[in-house]
Amino acid sequence: MIQSMVLTLIGYIPNVHQSLAILDKLKVLMLVVPAVGVAVALLIFVFFYKLTDEKYRNILAQLKERREGNAVK
């Protein structure tokens, strides 16, 4: 649904030879939209996911326990 709205906004018409302007807009969409998504994910990670040394050691300890627990079974 969102994809069809975006394609309509840039002037894409299905089953028709596309102009160079439309092809350029499609290329921008294929580059810019994922780049914005990665940037947003990075900002969320940097500002909202606080991985302290204590948390990191705790995660490692839990993983070690799981591995050892799975190896015994």
C-alpha cells in the first residue's frame, strides 16, 4: 500500500516505458529509504541501548550458562 502510494507520487506508471527522470527517482528511493532506515536504527542503538560493561559481562555469563546447559543435555 505504501509502496504503491510512493510509486504514484514519483510518477511511475506500470507497464509503460519509464522516463529517465522516473528511473532516477526509483534509484534514489532504493538508496535513500534504506539509508534513512539504517540511520534511524543507528540513532536508536546509540542513544537508547546502553550496553555497560556490567551488562556485557552478564550477557556473556548467561550465554556461557546456556552453552554449558545445552552441552549436558
